[in-house]
Amino acid sequence: MLTDAHHRIIDYVRLSVTDRCNLRCTYCMPEHMRFVKSSALLTDAEIVTLLETLASAGISKVRITGGEPFLRPGLIPLLASIKAIAGIQQIAITTNGVLTHRYIPDLKALGITHVNLSLDTLQPQRFHQITRRDRFAAVMQTLDSLLAHQLQVKINVVVMDQVNTDELVPFAALTRELPVSVRFIEEMPFNGQGHAFSGINWNYETILDTLRERYTLHKLPDAPHSTALNYSIPGHAGNIGVIPAYSRTFCGTCNRLRISATGSVKTCLYGPDALNARDLMRSGEALLPAIQQALHHRAANGFAAERLHAGTPESMSVIGG
């Protein structure tokens, strides 16, 4: 089993398959983004080799991210190859939903049941302002189809000061009829622009206080290693969660690695790259010992990791969502 310097078992990897995205969300990336060349990305064969190696050391859950993962050509066959790896028990996907609709039957056929949908507003005009693209209808079509195919859906809402804080209650209201988990996420500094961010103004406590003005919240048990504080609302089919992504209250139980589309491995979202798996594989060097060595130097939490990371934070689309 992979373990870190603080005796935490690592059994979950978030793997970006592309840095490209068809939206330009203001909290995630600059409007004019420069993407890497395709030759710099992990190939399908490299992804499979990487995940086979990690699975042999106890990685059992994989989340596919981007950029927008459905912009990667041949994603469905790649997912089928990942699904076939011994030891991988669950594959989940995070998507913005713009292109996802047509692939939902394929996901269902592969047995991929967990999809996180990024959606920061329920207002079409505001969607355009946040994403700089007019694709709200496509995202809502994807949401409807995910539910119709009975996939487990989490809606990820980044809470931004003076942007969408008036929509906390409308988002929570979705859970009355829909069996979804709406997860409110503190904003983080990974916009690739060096701009200030509002996470410190709307932290998880402020979000919960605002929701309690309208709803009675019942605390639900949180799964081991959960990043969200989960709650039910009496009479609602779904539930809500709040993720202290900037407050980082969950760091003590972190069980994950992040790997970018170009193979950069982060042992913490807030920390620097620890190594590059693509370069190791292409040079024929041993992968697993290098990853274990990086974990042995892992910071205790996101605050300690942040102190090790000099310079302007990267775009989340570069890191991997």
C-alpha cells in the first residue's frame, strides 16, 4: 500500500486526461488560455501503465478530470481500458456537462455510476458571465439525462463572493425533488491569473449559516476521507454538502494523489509538483519507488504544502480539477 509521511494510506487518484476546456470559468482559468501540445500529454498506453502500477500498490478509486475530460479523443475506450485494470474498484468523472450528454449511455454500459457536474449558477445569463460561454442549455440537458439514466450525481458549486451567493438557497431547493447531492465549494486561488479570490469571505461556516436561515440541516455521517461536510434537509430527495477547500479542515484524512494531463504528480493540491510520471515512464525509470519517495516527503496539510509552493498558483485546469 502507498502511504505518506504521516502514515495515511493513499488509495485514490485524481487523473486529468486533458488541460483543454470548452468553458473559461473565471475562477479556474484565464480567458485566453495556452494549452500544451498533444505530444506533452500522457498517452492512453501511459495512462493505463500508470494506473496499473498504482493499482498494484493499492489505488482502488480513480476520478477522471480535466480540463474537460470529454474533449480528449477516445475517452470512452480509454475508460474501458481503465475499467479492466485489476484492483480499480470505482471510476468517477468530473465534467462541465457541455459535451457529456451523448456519452451517458456509454458510461452506463461501462458501469461508471458516479459523475460530478460543475454548475455554478442556475441562471443562463449568469452562466455566460461566469464561463464566458453560452452553453447553459447543454449542461442542463446533461443533468436531466444523468438523472434519467439513474447515475449518482453531485453538482459542484463554487461559491464566489458577489457572484452567486444569492443562489445558495435555490441550489439547495433542487434537492427537494431531485436525488442529487449539491456541494458548495469554497473558492480557491487556482485561477491562473494571480487574482484575489473570495474564499476567505464565504467560507464553509458562512455558507452553512446562510443555508440555515432557510432550512433545517441534519448532519449526515461523512464517509472516511470525505472532503465534504454532508447534511440532509427534511423532506428532500437529495442532500447537500459543503467542502472547505480553502479552509482545509479535512487535510488530516487525505487519501489522494493528483496527476495532471502531462504527468505531473502532486501529493497536495496546494503544494508544488513532486515528480513527473510521464518523464519517468518515457525514460524507463521505475515509477512506483519515485511516487512512494514523494509521499514520504508529503506535507502534513494544505497550509504546510502551500508554504513550499513559490510563485503564482496555477490554473485549476492545468493542475486537474
